[in-house]
Amino acid sequence: MIDQHWTFDRQSQTPLYLQLYQQLRQAILQGAFGQQRRLPPGRQLAERLGLARITVSQAYDQLVAEGFVVRRPGAGTFIAHHLSLTKTNVELARPFQPTLSPWGRRVVGTAVPATPKQLKPEIDFGFGRAFPHIFPYDVWRKLLARYLSTDDVMLSRYGSVAGFFPLRQALADYLTRWRGVVCTAEQIVIVNGAQQALDILARLLLEPGEAVLVETPGYADAAALFRLNGARLTAVPVDDAGFCVDQIPAHSQARLAFVTPSNQFPHGGTLPLERRMALLHWAQQENALIIEDDYDGELRYDGRPLAALQGLSADERVIYLGTFSKVLFPALRLSYVVLPSALVRPFVQAKQLIDRGAPTLTQAAVADFMVEGHFERHLRHLRQAYGQRRQTLVTALQNHLNGLVKYADEPAGLHVMLYLPEGIAETAVVQAAAQVGVGVYAAAPYFMAHPSPPAILLGFSGLSEPEIAEGVARLGAVMGKLLG
């Protein structure tokens, strides 16, 4: 046997025999034994390595079990005859380069790039985050424990692909009362995040090359999914009142429109009734469907949340998306889609081929959370807490950036998008803010056309009010320096 560098960590949780087995296996695969097919006797190797004989014996046993070596009584332990004894196969091996399908190539070309990892800023205005002290975790733990402490057959089998029916019933009741959605429980499907729903819808509804109307700026992940499935994106601008329906191209042949009418993402703004009716009229005229993403529709701070667009459609031309990520906690990864009646069966059948459904235990706990009144109490608490944080942010902007930035003054949502003054680059602001411990985020990825106006996003849901005030003060100071 050629000289081998052996290393053993006696403090590791991996047993010594497994550490030895792994190194022996690697040496065999790499041809490190050369032409020597016989492994050293167990006693000899144990003495050489300072290990117990039983440790070496157990390592050899594992190699035998997996077919790397064979034992010949009276002769010893030998490398299996079908394994190469040279380094040639290792030296010639090259990393596998898969040939991607057209869909796979589109994944590489259209996927939203990951945000570079950076040191966590002292004050992070990341958006979509939850403030951990607001959610009633004590209630949530009790609801989970309710099912974990029983032998309910619900936990011993797969649940419905469409979702836990009591949760769908609770959602139908809530959406009818509070969001103005017209639906039955049978029209609701529980999904593992809104992205899964969008992916299934794109596959079901779009032919390669067909046009989809999207907002600009808008939800970049949705646009990436439509593009991935072969769609051509038609970017429609937004203003302080949301999607500009009158700027849909006159000869557009889009079969689908993706909008955020309750609170436009990321610009801000609520689609007024006149535009809602015009959008529905467009869908009727063009025989198209509308996907309404109501990602934070519950989070309005000056009265009752506005009714959903879906409830205005008399002919089921609106697909309604909702999520628990913003109002419960992001790690839940639980969303729902309200489908036109004719789409329920194909959607569920497609979903059945993709996964077996969202975790039943989690769905059951959320259903009880809703039915027992915890959900609506939590929403009231959220609106009060986040409303105060948003007001703190607006006041700080007026104190430190008054006249320098523009933003939609919409009392809703979890972030504010700041349009920067001319002559200042958003990347420069992001970098300068980072130098003083403040994390703000560039808006460029959310625009469908470039160059885009310089803008940054400030989320407030994950910060305390003092942190918001201090963060904006620091931001104002660095922007003052950048502007000279």
C-alpha cells in the first residue's frame, strides 16, 4: 500500500470506524493502492494508525457490505475485482456538464440573481420581513401541540392535494367577509408559496411566445416565471394610482395580466374603481385572464382594507392570490389561490404531479388559528403596530429627506419606495448607507425597462420605531454628502 495521509478527529460525532471507512473508500476509488489489491491486515493497520482492532474491523465490514472489498478466508481482504487499481480513471475524470433543455436554458437566463451576501447591517430596511415580537407564538405552539399530542389519523397519511378542507372553508369565510372575494371553499387551493401557484398557472395558460401584461416596476419573480415558461412580457407603467390601464398597447394580444391592485408592488398605490372596471372590460374584450396578487391587502392603515378586484368580476376572469407570509411569518411558506371554477380541476391535477400538497399539520394549525379568532385579532394588532412604524418612517423622511425624494404616500404595505433626485445613483446610495450601518435596497431589479429611474426600497416591518428614525437620519446624512 502506498503511503497514505490519515487524519482522525477524536472529538467528532462521526465514529472513528466511519472516518476510517470513508478514507479507505476514497483511497480505493482514487486508485491510491496502486497495483496492490490486498488491504493491510486489520491488526497491522490498527497498530500503524493507533486505532483499536475493532475500529478497523468495523471499517472493513462496512467496505465489504458496500461491495468495495471482499474477504477471502485465510488470505485476507482484497479490493473487489471490478474496481480499477490505477489513478487513470480519476485523472481523466471531468466535472459533468449537463445539456440543458430549452426550459433549463431559460432558467439560467431569466432567473432573478441572488442578492450578494453581505454583513448584516446594524439597521436593516429589508422588506417583507416580520417583526418577531408581534406574532403570538404562544398561541401557535399550543395549536401545533394540539395535533402533535394526539394519534389523529390525519398525521399518518397524505392530505388533499388541494389543501386541508377546514382551512379552505375558513379562508372562504374570511375572504368573503373581509376581502370582498366571491368564492366557495372548493375554488381555493393551498400552495407552497405564491410562486408555485404562478408557475402552475403559467404552464396551464400560456403558449410559448404569448404576451403577458406586467407592471413596471413590478414583482420581478413573477416576471421571471412568465419568461421562463416562454411568455413575452409587455411592461405597462404604474403611477401613484397603480396599473395604468390606458397604457395597455392598443394591439396587445396578451392572454394574461399580472397586477397588484390593493397596493402596487413596489411603487405603492391603490388601483381606483375606474381603472379596475376598465381592466375587467379589457379582459372581457380580449378574452383574457387577470392574476390579482393580493400579497399584503390586509395591511391597510387608514380603515377597512379595500375589496379585492376579484369580487367585481361577474364572469370569473380574475385569479386571486393570497399569502400568509406577510401576516403570519415568512417561514410558513403557505399561500392560497382562488380559481375560476373551470380552472380548479386542471390546476389541482397539475399540482398533483408537482407535489403531494402542503404540510397538513401546518394547515390544520392555521385553520384553527383562523376559526378561533386569533387571525383577525392578530391582523388588528399588525395594522396598529405596522401603521405606527410606517408613520415613523414618513415623519423621519420629512425631517431628514424633505424635498430630496419622492414616494407614493399610500397608508398600506410594508415598505416605501423612494425615487432619488437626479444626478445620484442608487448604487452609490446603497453603498454609502452600508458604510454607516444602514441596509437599503436598489429598485432597479423591479423595472422591466432600462435605464430605470434611480430609486431605493425601505422596508419597515422588521424594525422598531427608534431603529427606523435612526436609520433614516443616517440615510439623510449620507445622501447630503453625496449631493455635495
